[in-house]
Amino acid sequence: MAIYLFKITNKHRKSIWRKIEIQDTQRLGDFDQMIRESFGYDDDHLSAFYRGKAWSAQGYGEIEPGGQGRGANKKIQDLKLQLGDKLEYIYDMGESYISLVELMDIGAEQAGVAYPRVVEKNKQRNKYCEQCKSKGKKQIAVYNVYYFEAESLEQLCEPCMESVEEDIDATEIVY
């Protein structure tokens, strides 16, 4: 069985990436689940893989949470990828978290290894809570918080997030 090594890179923050190995006989649903887990995505949004640029290229079909949907059962080997080929992956069709997916290597299966698996990831570059920083504390930020009325963005830790009472939009920071 062949093992495909892919590098998945956040399209807008190239410093955030993962390398994932997957068997050629495994499905896009399996690959999708490993991407979701490795990037900390919730399991409640649709996703999809595209051959080329997302939205304008041929897609393989949507993948529902839990690994179902039209695109989920397509096997990796059926994509007919060559080294260096690139796909785009979208998680959450509304927010459109887009990642670049590049085939880096095709190798042999290792005995006793469970696939798919993350084999490497970016070094975490912590962002720090802005409210704590102003008080002389150093606390790792967990959320990007957008304040609608002030039209501003700040990064907050969990305790500071609990004290926010305004109309906001908050997303978890992916490291």
C-alpha cells in the first residue's frame, strides 16, 4: 500500500501548517477528519477539497461532519495525484477557512503504524492576551475577538474572554 505525505498550509497564515500521511486506499472523509482534528476545527461544518483554486475549480464534493457526504468516499488513489500536485481544502463554507494541500511524497507503508497520522507541524508561536499584557501579565491568547461597535479586534485569554459583555464575534486562535 502506498502512503501519501501531504503538507496542509493555512492559505492566509502560511506559518500554520501540518504534514499528514494517509494510505492511498483511505478516503477523503478520513483525510478531512485528520485535518479537522489537527487544526482544532469543530466537527459541525461542511468541508470540501478542490483540484486547483477553491470555488472556481472542480470540487470532489462536500464532506459533512462525521465523514459523510458526496466527497467523503472518494479514495486518495482515485484522485490520480502526482508529486507536487496541489489541492485547496475549505473548512466551514460560511467562514471559508482555506488551506493549501500539496502532495510532498509517496512512500511505502510502515508496519504497525495507524494512518492517517500527523507526522509534523509548525512550531507554535504564541500570541498573548492584550488585556493581560496591559496589566503586566503574560497569558497566552485563545480567542480573536472582534468588537462590532468599535470595529476593532483584540486577542484574549480564557479568563478575559469571560468578562466581555459587548456584542462581539469570537473565534478560537489556531496555532
